[in-house]
Amino acid sequence: MPVIDLLVRGANVILPKGSRKTSLAIHQGKVVGHAEIEAATVIDAEGLTLLPGAFDAHVHYNEPGRAEWEGWGTGSRASRAGGATCVAEMPLNAQPPTLDAKTFQMKRVIAEKKSCVDFTLWGGITPLNINKLEELGRAGAIGFKAFMVDSGTDDFPGSDPATLKEGMKSAARQNLPVAIHAESPKRIAELTQQIRIQGGTSAQDYLNSRPIQTEVDAIHLVCELAGETGCRIHIVHVSCPEGIDEIQQARKRGVDVTAETCPHYLVLTEEDMIRIGAPAKCAPPLRSENARHGLLQNIDEGKIDTIGSDHSPSPPSLKTDPDFFKVWGGISGCQHLIPLLFSAGLSPTQIARLTSENPARRFGLYPRKGSLSVGSDADFLLVRTGITYEIRAQDLLTTHPITPYLGRILTARVERVAVRGCLEPSRGHFLAPSPSK
């Protein structure tokens, strides 16, 4: 008679202290061991790499209100295919945005019906809701997201330094982190005005309006505010080594700050944005080949803490304006999160740490998530390496087949995914951060 539900044997299993060829024993959705035990279902994973499921802490599914942009159903299926077993969904681009307990609950109800991965939710910090942050925390928010620049939607305005400081004070009282889109609004506005006066509309003009220094200056400012308030902060989508250097300096001053980068900054460059056009527009923008190489070096040096997809899709109608400044900025890429990182040259151990263990630790879900230890949720993926295949539009699970990765050749494929031991897509569970983090 079977003793456990599922046994995965023969894989190269990525564990915190290294990798080894072993088994993963699973029962009632939990990891129960790494020895061979009689099981109802056995997966022969010889030749495959087994990683803990990714916790993608940066996705935009845009529902409620803008499900035609993506939605929880298609978005979570694409994320799952890319290796994510848990996501943290951002508060903007939904209508209404997640700015109080009511809108938080509205989104949670939809996600519980549609998501096929486990999930948690960010609340927002804006000038519109600075007095609603504690109710968001009580509702179960994993933290708060703030923009220093225009977010692209009027119902989620950027925050000035005074608003950020008040938001950080509230977050610090609740022991919750603040995730920050760090770009300098004043300097970007000045540069944009100069370029627009001269008739600039191209992708290169857009790049020129958001140079690296606008990112570095903003990171410096928010790190100063974090130091003053005692708030834990997380700088999202850092695009350049100079930004990482600024974060390192803040850490030396005692600021509790972590850094996220994204696959697009590790595999694409500004040259790709100019060549591909609208599908590759994002903010901060893609940078030079030297910057891309520098970020990979930062990863090797342990200076980058997490990698998130920043999956930010939109309908085709928002990607067609000949004026690049008017094109919606956002890259669709969650479906290939893990394969892109393998193809960028990251090791399995680096991938597990940056996409799973570190974000789970930072956002209060470890060791339930981010681990293959006994007692952890049995979230895992099996990856086949040493192959080549092309990303094709007809294979995309997202609502719209728009991504800068079309035609890209990958060298690793996610072959199986399990969420709490379940190999077939099923309803995801809502998770609140642990109060003991």
C-alpha cells in the first residue's frame, strides 16, 4: 500500500546548501522527505533539474477592471508555465486599484476563483490613500508599492517625497516592506520636455529621456527616507549596476534595502528595444550591453536579492502608436521566467535563491514557500536543460501574444510544475505574510 502521494526520483535537486541527485517525497501537499518511499504516483525525473517553485513577487494581472489586458486566469497559467508556483500581484492597473481593504478583498475574491498558483497581494501607496495603509495591512497585504513617477494610470498617481515618507512610517509600524519604482520625476520631466520641443518621438528619444542617473538619484532619495523612517524597502526592476552600487552604499549605512532585477534586463538591451519597438518598452528602460553584463556580474557577487518578471501586459491597441512616448510601457514575460534565466547563464542554485528562497524570506512566506525542506509546501518544477527551442506566438498562454521574446532561442524548458504537490492546475490559495518575519 502506498505510504505517500507522490515521489519524484532521479532528479538533480537544488537545495539551499547545494544540489544532489536524490528524491523528493510529497504527501498531502507537503515535502515529507528526500528518500525513496512507496508512493501512489512516481515520477521518473532522470536527467531533469528539480527546483523549488518560483515566487514571482512582481506581476500585473490587471483584474478587476482590466481583464482584457490579461486577467488572473490567463496570467496565472502563463506564470505557472514559466515556473512560478506563487505570485505577488501589484496594486495598480486594476480598476479600481488596490488602495484600501475593500478593493483588496475585491481582488482577493476574484483571484481565489481564477488563479492556478498561490498568491499574495500588494497594497498601494499614493497621495489618495495614505490613511488606508493600516487597513490594507490588516487585510493581509504583503507590503506596499509606490511610484516616484507617473504610473501610467490616473487612479494610481506617483508619490512625492512627503507622501513616501508618511507611507514608509506606516509600513515600518506594521513591519511591512515598501516596494518602490525608483526614477526621478523632475529630471525625467525636464529631459522629456526638451526632447518633445525638438519633436522627439522615437525609441531612442525615449531612452534619452530616462538616463541611468535618473534611476540612481531616485534610489538614493528613497534609501535616505528609509533610513530616516526605519522602513524596509525593496527597489524593484533595477536596470543598471549603478543602481545596485547605490543600494550597496545604503546597506553600508544600515538601510534595510533589497534589490530586484528582471529577466529583460539580463537578456535584452537598448539595442533590442530600438529594433523590436513597443513590445520592449519598459521603465526604467533597457540599458546597454555593458549594463546587462554588469547586472550578471552583480548576481555573481551576490549583490542582487530577487528576480521578478514584472509581467505587465496590455492590449495591442496600446502598443501601436508611432509616438514611442505614448506607447504603453510594460513587458509581457512571465511565461518564460525560469527558462530565460537559464538561457542567460545563471546557475540552478542562483535561480533557486533569487526567484524562490530570497523573495519568500523577504516577504514573510519562508519556509512555507521558497524551500524544499521537510514541512514546506511541495512547490517544485522540473526543468530540462541542454535543449534548444524558439518562443512562438502560438505557444503563449497570455491574453495577447505580445512579448519582446518572440523568436528568441531558449536552452531550458519547464516540463512539470507542482503547486502544493498538485501536478495539474488547480485553485491557488491566498497567503498573508507571517507576523514573525
